[in-house]
Amino acid sequence: ARTGQVARGGVEGGDLLGCGQDVGFVGAREVGHHFEVVGRGVALVIGCATFPTWNTYPGLFAALATGNPVIVKPHQNAILPAAITVRIAREVLADRKS
């Protein structure tokens, strides 16, 4: 029997992964991180006619996640899907602020 106590997982001996490696013993240090979102400019998302949401979502969500405002410019034949996306995003963000 080993002298160390398992911090998490409840597996005796520390073999949490089942591969013979000792991990998770008491005394292990946890490192904390602090992230702060800082916007760096304005994002422009241009949607296409063939896949209006497929191409719009990644740019829109990446910009919003990084704290940047977004201008959405859909193709003239794909305005409705982009407008619905923007409306729902605004509703979600408004709920988040209150």
C-alpha cells in the first residue's frame, strides 16, 4: 500500500487513468487563471447566399466572445436568416446584462 492519499477519484494508489501513472495525490498544486475579455475593434461578418448561417455563426460568435462589436452584412438573398440570428443574439445579450 502507498502512503499518499488520493485527492480525487477515490482510486487507491493514485492510478486514476489506469495506465500505471501516479496522479492526483494530496499536495498537488492547483493553478488558477483569470481571464479578462478586452475588445480590440469592430468585426465585420459577411454572409453568403448559399449557406447564410453556416458562414455567419463562427465569425459572429468569435467576435462576441472576445468582446468585439459586430456588423453583420448578409447577402441580399439571405437577409432573413441573418436578421433572425441578430435578433436572437440581441435578446440573449440583453438578458445577460440585466
